[in-house]
Amino acid sequence: MRNACQENNETAKALILAADLTMPQNSISFCIDQAGVYYRIPIACINDPVNYEKDYQNKILQEKIRPDEKNVVGLKIRMLPDKNMTEDVSNLTSIADLK
């Protein structure tokens, strides 16, 4: 299975068939041997993950459209058991802003 994951599609199929494994979903990620034992391989082991770099994820987040601001009036914040505070916030207010 490990060798099949590192080869191209045709070679991987030949290795799977030579090992008497069947692929019921026509995918190397799920195989069954002659004894009926199931083998599942995560896709990340077969294909190198793409688009998981930190810079790429930050770029995607920055390209998102900012939502319209909606005000929430009178958010009650409990500081201590006997001390409460009321703050007007919006849906764009972060926890860091409230600190």
C-alpha cells in the first residue's frame, strides 16, 4: 500500500492488483484484502496537501468581504460576582477590543 501511494495511477493499480487487494470505490484510499480486512488511507498520505501554507490562508481571509456592521445594544459583561458592566458592541467588535 505504501509503495502504491508513492507511484503514478497505473503503477499503483498494478501494485494493488498484484497484492490481491480490491478497490470497491475505485480509489486507493479504500481497499479490501482476500481475508476481508479493510484498509483506509487518508488522502493526505496519497496526495501532498496543497494550499495549507500560512501565507495562503491569510491571503484568503483578507480577500473575504467584510460583513455589514450591526449594532448590539447593551451587552452585559460580568466582571466579578457583584460587579457588572454594560457595553454597546457590534458584530465587528472582537474580544480583544472588549478587553
